[in-house]
Amino acid sequence: MLTLLVLTSVVLLSAAPQSEAIVVYTGWERHALVGSDIRLSCSFFSWRWTSDDVTFSWSYRPDGAKDSISIFHYTNGVPYVDNKGPFRDRLEFVGNPARRDGSILIRNLDFYDNGTFTCDAKNPPDIVGRPSSVRLLVFEKNSQVPVQSQFRLV
Ligand SMILES: *[C@@H]1O[C@H](CO)[C@@H](O)[C@H](O)[C@H]1NC(C)=O
């Protein structure tokens, strides 16, 4: 009986890690005005303790483009902003990896920054999971003017 119990728990324990996976969360869609800053958040769920080797990586695909470019990595405890692409001088890491937060801040948004930002996270040995994406739409500062003038005309 005891042997059966031990065997059962051994089987359960060894099966569990395979069904576990990391789940990455970002927002779904964000709106912002030209010239403003935006924080794009990324977090993850994992059954394991937060690893010292937690990594985050962000990529960006401009609207209409086929390929994504890598824009940011956090690995070995160090944030790296890629030195290519539209955000090389405007991106700052504002996350807290110990709290599973891989958020980035993009400063001084441009009208042409519309696109999809994808975050991937790994919490070794928990590394199996799908990246999550958030769409950014940037509006011109005066984009509400037509709506307001319509009200004034009525
Ligand atoms: C970005 O998206 C907004 C909202 O859809 C749109 O008004 C604007 O024209 C887009 N910018 C560009 C450069 O396409």
C-alpha cells in the first residue's frame, strides 16, 4: 500500500512539470497621442519560483510590415536596448524582473510607431510558452478636433 502511494506520487511529480508552462501577458491594444510616452507591460505566470535567470525579450512589427525586429532584451540581470530600429533612443526598461514584470517605456511617440509589440518571457527551467502581443495605435494630438467642432456646429 505504501509502495503504491509512493509510486503514485513519483508519477504525479514527474508528470507535473511537463504540463506546466509559462503564460505571458501583455495588454491587448493601447492608444496614445503623438509626443506622449507609453508603458507597455509584460508579465508572466509560472508555477515555479521566479528564477534569477528570468529573461524578457520584446520585438516590434510595424503596421504593414511582414517581419518583426528585436528591440529589447533582459538577460543575466542586465537590460539591453537593441541599437537598431525606431526605438533605440526612446526605449527604457521600467520592469521589475523579481516581480515578473518586464515592462518597457517608449518615449516621445511618433505618428509612425503604429504596430505590434510582442513580449516573450522565460523563467528557467520553465521556458515553454507562447509570446504575447499588444497593438499600439498612435493618434495625432488634434485628432479629436473634428469631433469637438461637430458639437460646436450643432
Ligand atoms: C496609426 O493608427 C491610427 C489609428 O488607427 C491612425 O489614425 C493613423 O493614421 C495611423 N498612423 C499611420 C502613420 O498610419
